[in-house]
Amino acid sequence: MNDTHNTQSNAQPDEKFFERADAHIALANGHVNQNTHPGYVSNSFMYAAARFNAWLSALGFESAEQMLAKKEELISYFVDQYKAMLEEHIHDYVQHFDTYMGKENPSGSA
């Protein structure tokens, strides 16, 4: 992949990384309500990320043929990045499950 993608696996997040991530999460959370299950919101969120990343990838090519030649590399990159991020966050939720899910014992005993 070329540098236009800004998808280097060793790239450090820029100073606005978490601000943008939090804004996306807040937007997604705003769609969760009595009529909309979080799973539906998640599906829309993943669809939007996939569509955006396909567009981002296309920016770096001169033709559809060039993009097609890198298709598997592009898909592998995004899948690997998503998997690493998901593993990190699932581990975090396992470690802090009671706190994150509001199940801490108010008396302080286990």
C-alpha cells in the first residue's frame, strides 16, 4: 500500500485520535434506544467503517486495476488492525467487567 492510505501498521495515533474515536462512539451510543438494539447500531457502525476504508484505500490508486491488484493486501491490513483493536478492548472488558458493566459491589467486598 502506498502512503496515501496512511495505514501503516506501526503508525502512532495522532493527537486527535481518541477525540475522534470518542465522537464516533458517542454518535453510535446516541442511536441506541428502546427501538434500536445495540447490535443494529454495531452493524451500521461496521458497515460505515468498511465503506469509509474502501474509499480511503481507493484514494491511493490511479485505476480500478491497480486497486484490484492490492485487494487482498488491503483487506488483510484492515482485518488485522480491527482484530488487534478488538482483542485489546475485549481483554480490557474482561479485566474490568464489573466496573464497566456497573456490577461492582457497593460494600467493597467481593
